[in-house]
Amino acid sequence: MGSTLPLLFLDVDGPLIPFGATREQLPDGYPTYETGRGPRATDNPLIARINPALGPRLLALPCTLVWATTWMSDANDSIAPWLGLPELPVVDWPDPADDEPAYGLHWKTRPLLDWAAGRPFAWIDDEITHRDQQWAQAHHPGPALLHRIDPRHGLSDQDFATLGQWLKIHRS
């Protein structure tokens, strides 16, 4: 990768594509956006829920963006063009091993720590728990921010403020 910037592991469902709000919370449903920046943005109708303004905001963060999602390389094919992002590295998830205890961790936690290989990283996901944060603190030699995003709203101004502040402190 060659960069000394911290990594930012991006999940899609929840942080970028909001879901889970009730009719009482969003009587008109989720907003959708007519146009993104890429030609393949209509491949999946949920992509229209992604605010294209998130792309420039993500690019402005002092980090190396990495897809950490079950969308895998489809995130580069569909979501990156919608957001105006370049092709990003993609975490290739290992096959789950039935005999490996999970220790109450999210299934992404250990692979992301392995992928970061000691490098400072932030991870945004809607399924991060306190247990994942404890694990990272105990098993990752570098700084790590595991930041849970409310999936009903997706990435917010407050989330960007938290990420921006942490990333500025931890860039070399």
C-alpha cells in the first residue's frame, strides 16, 4: 500500500446505505438521490439511498479508504462510481473456520486487525460492539478506532467529526 496514512475500513450497509428506521421515525421512507456520479449506480435500487455528497467527504479525510464489506469488489463496481471514489482496496474475507471460537466478536474484527498489520486504522460499521473494541485494544499494536454507525441514519456530521479528529491525530 505504501502510504503512512491511517486506514479507514468502510462498511456499506448501515454506514452508507441507511436501513432499519420505523414508519414513525421516517413516515415518508428513506430519501433517495436521483443522480450519483457513476454509470452503474442503478445496478441495485438500494444504492439510490446513498447520498452522493458522502464521496467528497470521505475523500477529504486524511486516510487510505478500504472497503470492508460483504459487497466485496461489487463496492468498486457500483458504489465507488456513485460516490465519485476511485477504485479502493477490498478486504478479502477468509472462509469462517468452524473450529475457531469467536469470543463474542463480530466476524470482521480479527480479519481487519490482520489486514491492518499494526497500522493505525478506523473502522466504521453498524455492528461493532464493546467486545470488538476491547479485542482491538488488546490485540492490535497500533491505534484503532472502532466506530459504530447508527444504521437508521448512516454516516452523520458527528461521525465525520469524530473520524476527522481521530485520523488527524493518528496520521504520521
